[in-house]
Amino acid sequence: MFDPQKPVFYQHPNYVDATGKVIDITNPATLAHEGRIAETTGDELQAVLKATKAAQKQWKAMDAKTRATILHRVANKIEATDMRICAELMVREMGKPYPEAIGEVANCAGAFRYFAEMARDEAGKIAGTTQTGSFQYARYEPVGVSVHIMPFNFPILLMCWTVAASLASGNGCIIKPALATTLSTLKFMEVFEALPEGLIACVPGGADVAQMLIASPLTHAVAFTGSVAAGKAVASAAAVQMKPAVIEAGGSDPLIVTRHAPIEIAAAGAVTAAFHLSGQVCTSAERFFVVDEVHDEFVRNFVKEAQRLRVGNGLEKAEIGPLVSEAARAKVIRLVDAAIAAGAKAVIGGKIPADQPVGWFYEPTILIDVTPDMAIMREECFGPVAAICKVRDFDEAIERANDSEFGLGASVFTTSLEEAMEAAERLEAGMVWVNNPLIDNDALPFGGWKMSGLGRELSRLGLDTFRRTKMVIIDHKPVRQGWWYPYPDEWFYETGGRKHT
């Protein structure tokens, strides 16, 4: 049924060949050819949109309990499916270590269960009436068809976050996967077999396909995860069409180590915060602010922990796989080399590993003597690099952490309750982690401040992009209202022979 060597196009319940430009998929670890995809043409896209619109009308008409039951079947399918093929495809496409790939695809069921019940539980609000005998309330309704433009780093999990919310709200969904993870996304689409035919579709392609989806009058909301530049373009395009959009645009997250930090724990946590998925996580810790008093001890422990990491093919025993592309690695090299030229020092890494001459590998890198004006502290690096800036105290750390156009997440290591509470209040970020970076929760909102995005994924707020409100006023005992036309004469006043209201 699934052949990664064949151009494929997905429209439930079968794979259908697309006829657009064929794109070869290259393994970033080996540079070997792994497969090919065909872009979706305009005509094919139009056909899918019409099918999804028709299916969505039926889906919208279903009662919430029935929709929830079907979404639980999707969750059941995810949990019952052998995800090894999907995970391996992801590793071969974008380089993610296999344990992370299998964990991602196998743990998406929770979002479908959460949103199935959340949408069933919360369908509107009854307000206190403004007039006797009037029933006044707001109801939630689906927007129609939502567009989901996905990133390469967590192509399945982030897709499920927004798709589950949209489906639970009564919408149809069109998924535009990242070019680098289209094959694994197509494979995962098999879990949606319980959905009505045509309700969800995956349309491979690049930016032109995304632009057509946003511009189409047959789509009504947009979910996007990617770079700030692309996020701005998507948000602008959606705004022109008056379509709501949730934008997760990445960041350059700070990690603070205070004088009260548990140093060994902080060092171990920092390794995952900085180097998970080779630093290609939107919430990766990139900018480190370490209080002078514990700086040297933290760096020693951080280096010791980082030295334990293995670099290699994600299908082998390795924590650090390749970066997704040559361009991605070139950006990391540029930022690291510029920092070193400006006075920073690489205490570990800072180069391409000698034992990995093929592929887009880069060593886990820790830089010290970094200053706030360096480019690596101003731009999103998106690679396995931790840039450490020494600060005087906790207050300076907070100030430096907030000195950024980004505001996605922020991490703090401390055993001081006072510092933990102060950090949670003062850090300018959508998410704050104390002593446990990168954790998420289906019931809590995920998203950033400043240039890091608009709107929220997960939690009740995650539903809001995909549904609209309708105010309803019902007078069940109709009467003539005293404020209706015509006004009584005594409501007017006389001035110069003319009547005014």
C-alpha cells in the first residue's frame, strides 16, 4: 500500500498519485536517496478542498458525542498501530534519532482524547439576562475547513495538536506537511480511517501550495509552525482573507542558572534543553545566563554531561543526529564562527565531527565568554549550540533573558522558591519551566509572546482558533418592547422649535 519510492498524494481513504513537480527526498545523515514526492497541483488541490468542504458539512451536523466517539477511535488506532515504519521514515527524512521518532508518533493519542472531551464539555455560555423573559447565550460553531502548515522537527505531534482541536470543533482539515517530512506524514495519515471520507487530507508541496490553501475561499482558519519570517507571511496572508491564524514562530529561549541552582541537575537538564533533536526544537535553550558565583562549576558539569552524547545516524545508537539540511548547518557554522571570532570560546564542539564526514552533522557545542551583542544571542540558531553569558546576579539574568525579540519559552534552575516565583512572574515568555525544561501539557496553553507567535495550541485556548461564537437572544414570550419605534413624545425635548433625541 505504501511505497516510499513512489510519488504519493493522500486523500482519504486511499493514496492517489499527484501530477505536480517531483521532489527527491535525501537522507540528511547519509545523503542517500530515500524516496520522492510529487507536489499537489492547483486542480488537485481544488478537488480536495471541495471534497473536504462537503464532508465537513456532514461532520458539523453530527452531535458532539458522536464526533467524540470517532476521535477516540482515532486515538485507539494510534495506540494500536505499529509505528515503526512511520518512525523510520521520519529518521530517514530528517535525521531525528529513532527513540524520539517512535516516541513522537506513538504518543499523539492524548491530544485526540483531550479535545474530543473538551469540545463535548464546552459548547458555549449562558449569560445573565439583560431583559426579563429573554434567554441569552453564546454558542460555539466550527469555522469550516482549517489549514495546517507543518514544520519538519515535530511533524506528527504538532499536526495532531491542531488537527485534533479542529476536528473536535467540527471542522475539516487540510494538512500541508514540511517537504522534509512528507513521507512520514503520509504514512501516519492511515490512523484517520475512522473519519468520514474526505474530511481530512494531506497535500504535499512547498510554499506555493501553502499560499493557495490560505488564499482559497474554501478554507477558513490557519495553523502554522515555522520560522518568524514565514510566520509573518502566513499571518499577513491570513489577515488579508480575514481568517484566524495560530502562529508558532520559534524563538531563542533563555536558560538561567542561579546561585541557588542544583548544579549537577542543571547541567544534566541543560544538555537535553540545548541538544534535544540537535537543537532543532522551537523551545530549545540557546541563550544561557549563568550567575558568576556558579559559572565555572556549571560549565565543568555541563561539558562533562555533553561529552556523553553520541553523534551519528538516527537509526543507530546516537542522541545527536544530523541537522535537517546543508543550509541549516551552514547557519549554525556561521553563528558559531562569528562568536568565536568576536571572543567567545568553544569549550566543547564548535566543528563538524571528524568521524561523520558525510551528512549534515555538527558537534554539540558549548560556548563561553559570550556577550549579549553577538549574533548568536540575537538570532535563532536552531542547532546543537549553547551560548553561555556570565551575569552578576539573578536580576541581571532576568534582564538579559528578556532582552530579545523572541518570547516562546524560558527555563530556570534554582532551589529558591523566591527566585522560582519571581522568574515565573518577570520572564517575558509564553512558557516558563523551573528545573524541568521543555515539558508540555494538553490541558495548558502552548505558545509564545513577541515575535514567537500568535494564539495558542493545546488547552481550551487551542480550540478557539477553530471555532467561532454566535450570540443568541431568544424571547420565548414575545412582547412589544418599550424601546421599540416609535418613541413616546415625552422622550423628546424641544429646542428652537425642533425636536431632538
